Amino acid sequence: MFSPEGPTFRELTRQALSSVEHGYDLLAGKFDATPFRTPDRVLASVADALEPLGPFDAGLDVCCGTGAGLDVLRSVCAGRIAGVDFSAGMLAEARRTHPAATLVRADALALPFAPVFDLAVSFGAFGHFLPYEQRILFAQVHAALRRGGTFAFPLPAPPRVGSVPYWTLWAFDAAMRLRNAVWRPPFVMYYRTFRLADVRSALRAAGFEVELRAMPALGVRDDGSPRCRLVVARKP
């Protein structure tokens, strides 16, 4: 799963015993060499799906990390692009690879932006937010968008119940809950707390109109349903 340039087991253990913010500070320099970085094929598929939904002017990557999603914004936005993250280490890496982007250190639950963006995206960060925090996050993104603005993100289909991926995610979440019960500070990262029905409900509660778009380039499951959908939430 990890390339030779990625973190060692000792480094991953140190990260896992830290807070979310400090853990990502520790991992930042090697993050792009881990499987936690959003794959390029997912980024490209999102960019392709967003293209016909534009035009977009200013774009925001929420929880931008090392900046992989900024390339998506650059490909579909005509104006300035910005990223926000609370890890100084991850933002330092993003600045190195995206010097023209506006990068802001802030908590995504308290975004420091007026409604100036036409498009907001996010990749792989939602597991860091507990279910009640997801509603706050969506409300903050809604407030940062202009009227008619779009919030979009990929949402993979859940693994089939009883499959190896299903039990892998179940075991990871169980281990994380045990870790947080006995160790402080907590490290919030859960894979099974971001379900489509709950996501749609929370987005609508924040004031968005929601639609789903298939991402055929990422394949289909045995029943013919897409392996991944693009959630498109519009601010009326």
C-alpha cells in the first residue's frame, strides 16, 4: 500500500497517537506517497463531471491537504482558486506545489470567507467530522458560496455487506473508536459515518438542492450501479 517514499510504521504509529491536526503536520511531507491521497483517476473523473456544470469563476478546496484538489479547481475555474486546511504542515506542502493559490489555515467548521466562491470541492476529508459536525460543515460551505454556487464531491458506493472491504472498514472504525476511548487527544477518522441518505439530508438542511451524477469512468458494481457518484449540491 505504501511506496518506499512513504511513512514508516513508526511514523504512522506516532501520527495515529496524535491529534488530527498534529498528526497531519507529522505526515505532511510524505502524505502524497500514501494511499490516503485521493487517486489521480478520481480527481480527473471529478474534473470531467464538473466541466459541463460550469462556467465557474472562483473555487475553494475545503480541507485541501497537500493540494491535490486544487488541480481540479484550476482545470474548471476561470478565476482565483483557494484552499483551506487546519494543518500547517499540509498547507506548506500545498504552497510548494501551488504557489499561485490562496491558501488559508482555518477550521472548516468556522470558514473565514464571505460568499465569494462559485464552486467548492472536497476530497477524502469527511471522515474527520462526526455526524453532527457534518451539518455544521455543510452550513459553512453554503455560507462561502455565491447564490447559484455549487458544492461537489465524490462519494464512493459502500462495499457489499460481508465483503473483505466491508469488514476492513468495519474493523478500522472499531479500532479507532477503541483508540479514542482510551487515548487522548482523540483522532477522529471514521469511514462508515458518511452515508448517502444522511449526507443528502444534511445538505438539504444546510439549504442546498442536491443531485447525484454517475462517474462512469470509475466503473460499475456487479448490479450495474456506479462505484462512485458525484454529489452536486447547489445553493439556490
